[in-house]
Amino acid sequence: MGTKGVQWLRNRILTDGSIDSSGNTRTGASQETTRSGKVKELTYYTTVKALYYWSQVLNDPEIESDAIKISRYRENNNFK
């Protein structure tokens, strides 16, 4: 993901913790499918893990805060 990917993602986190997937060329707008033919979706769980990982690598508490915000949104809305 790297710092550019983290910044791209952080710019798409809405105030409620949801993620605006517009501009995502792989998921969120049905561009790609899995090997089984299922449309790829945005996976909040993986997104939270990635942001938390990068918050530790970059020692950035704001990124960690964003990961927590997304996690709460995910839990409150029963997302993957």
C-alpha cells in the first residue's frame, strides 16, 4: 500500500467511517471479479488491518484513528 496508497484511502474516509469507493479501479464499482465470477467488493476488515499496519509502520496516530473509525462503522453496519 505504501504512503501514497494510505493517503489515497484516507482521503476517501467519510466522517461516519464509511469509505467512498469512487475512483477505485478494482472494487466498489464492479470492475473486477474473483476467480469464481463474483464481483469484488470493498472489504472493510482488510482495509482496517492495512491502515492499522501502516499506522504502526509510520508511527502515525491519525492513521490509527482512521482505522478505528472504519472499524466502528464496520461493526455498527455488519460489514465484512
